[in-house]
Amino acid sequence: MLPRPRLSVIIPYLNEARALPATLAALLPQAAVCPGIEIIAVDGGSTDASRAILASHPGIRVVAAPRGRASQMNAGARAASGDVLVFLHADTLLPAGGLAAIANAAAAPGFVYGGFHQRFSGNDWRLRCISALHNFRCSRAQTFYGDQTLFVARRSFEDVGGYPDQCVEDIALSQRLRARAPPAYLPLAVMTDARKFVQMGVWTSLVRVIAILLCSRFGLRLPQTFFADIR
């Protein structure tokens, strides 16, 4: 049997008091039976009850970093001690058995990075279309969005310089890792809270996803305004 790697779960957050309880409810029971796991939450300057929610769970370490997903996730990685870094968005729920699936995938020889399939909360067919497009793109491009819970071997993460400070940092990191090895694309699906996409407008979200796919296909630059209101 291959040795199981030690996991560090890193949760970047900013004013996520609404989402954190469900995220932790899905994560903590799995963490309790996962040997040697650590959980690090990285605050980007929250002004709501997020810190109080996390403080009610003594096993979670909270650190602070300048606002921004790349900044916060890199800070979490520096504070982590695990062999595999698991980047879990504060509004994303791990499926049952998710941590065990990560540990099994990361124990395989030559592992570099991986992620999950993704779906949104709710029953809106347009959101299901967005998820289907995300998953299709990932299967072809072998790159993950952050809400697919990217997990990466610590050594590989450090070798490529971590998350770049740029728009769509998760795709950029995946592209760097893809040059080293194909990803482990887990068949389980994480569930992302759809509230931000609903607030922005589901039709607008769907059009943006299609535009992103076309820009990626033809090598066009992605407008940063595509992401300004969902960060």
C-alpha cells in the first residue's frame, strides 16, 4: 500500500459568514478521520462574523493576508506543513469521501495536481449548463477553476512559484502544473454556492462562461471585468 500523503486544507475567505458554516459542516467530519490533516483559513480583511465562526473550531488555524485569492492562498501555502495543498473556497462543499479521494489520488506515483468536477447549488438549468461547460473545458484543457477545489503536491506548487498575482490565477497555475504531468480529475463533484452568479444574473454568467471558453480556444486575452464582481 502506498503511503498516504499529509493534507493541508487552505480556505481563503473574505466576509463569508453566510457560507462558512455549511463548508465547515462538510469538511470537518471528513478531517476528523483523515490522519494528520491541518486546516488553515486565510482572512483577507473580513468585517463580518467570519472570524468568530472559525474561532468556534479550535482545530482551524487562522492567518491574515492582503486581500486577493492569489495572495491569500499563497499565504496559506507558506503557513502549511502538509505534502499536498488543498485549496477549498469558502463557499464550496466537499462531497462525502472527498478528502479520502484526494489522499488516494495524491498517493499515486508521479502525482502533481488534481481537482473535482463542479456543480452549483440550486436547480436552475442554466447553472447546470455552466457547470457542464466548466467540466467539459477542464476535461479538454486539464485546467481547474478555483471552485473545483484544486489540490497540488507541495513540491510542485513551490517549484512553479505558487499562484501568480494575475486574473484567473487558478487557470494560470494549472497551466504551469500541466506542463509537468496530467491532472487527477476526480469523478466526485464539489458544490459551489450559486448566490454570486444569481446576484450577477444567471444569463450574464452563462454568456461570460461561453466567452471565456472562446477566448481560451482562440488565445484571446480575458477581460478582467469578467471576474471583478465574483471575487
